[in-house]
Amino acid sequence: MRQPKANQLLGVKMKDYSKPVIIDCDPGVDDAAALFLALSHKNLDIQAITTIFGNVGLQQTTTNALKILEVARKTGVPVFKGVEKTFDYRDPIDSKNVHGNDGLGNNFFPEPPSDQLMTQHAVLATIDLAKKFKGELTYVALGRLTNLALAISLEPSIVNSIKEVVIMGGAINVPGNISPTASANLFGDVHGASVV
């Protein structure tokens, strides 16, 4: 017997479906792979890429996001720079030992144009997009949760406006990647993660 496709079970035509998404990331090699995958997905309407400290510092993660968009030829996606310190205002610990000095394995991609970099802060852009797409927005967190934690702290009502939060983090029934029991993205800002 032939198995039905997921879209048949859901009663939607996939070509007619578009999911508004914010991707919050700290582009190292892991986030680069995730961004390339997301950017190639026809049913994701990427409203914004927001950046956060993590694998490398904020300035470099922002530059890396712009580089990835340039390589992917997705120059219409806006990039918003986020916070550079943890929720409790500590200097972050990076992962250059894993991702290289530039976060992208020291591949030395050419410098990207900066016209996709918006002047609005990532936290404020998150609040605005949550209100604009009330109940429809998916927030994908590929890095620390500090941007989202600050957005929730500034505008608690967005908790009801964001449809779902997808987090690359956690270590349940598996070992962590930063310690035997913790994942880097949650361990890197425990206070921010606890707010979310």
C-alpha cells in the first residue's frame, strides 16, 4: 500500500505553505550548515537572521551571517546584530578552538557587502516581527538564547505571539558537547536560557 505524504495528511499544498521564521545564530561551521539548509527550503519565509555572540564574537558572527547569505545568493534577507554579552552581562567564552578564528574554519571567505545589515537591534526586530506575525512566527535559535531572553524581558507579551521556538541545545539522555551534561548553547548563557 502506498504511504500518504505528510502534506496530504495535513491537508495543505506544500507549494502554498510558507512559514515565517527568524533564525537567531552565531555562525560557526554548524550554524553555516543549518543556514544553507534553511535558505534552500522553499517553504520557509526567513524574515530575519539575527546574530548573537557564541562560536566567535558578535562582530564576526554578524560578518559570517552576511558571508553565508552572499554565498547562498540570498541577498534579500535582512541581518540584525544582537547582543555581545550574556544575560547577566558577562563576557562570553568563544569556541575558536573548534570553529577557527573566523568561526568558519579559517576559510577566509571574501568580505561581504554590508547593505543587508540593518541598523535596528536584533532584540527590537524580534519584538516587531513577533507582533507582525502574531501566532505564526517560528523562532529558530541556533546559538545562545540571550537575544530572545532580552526580547521577552522587554516585551513579555511576545511569549503569546511566537508560535514555536526551536532550539539547537540541550543534552537529555545524551552527553553534552561542552561538558558531560551540558550543551554549549545553553551553558554559554544559563541565565538567558532560564528566561526562555
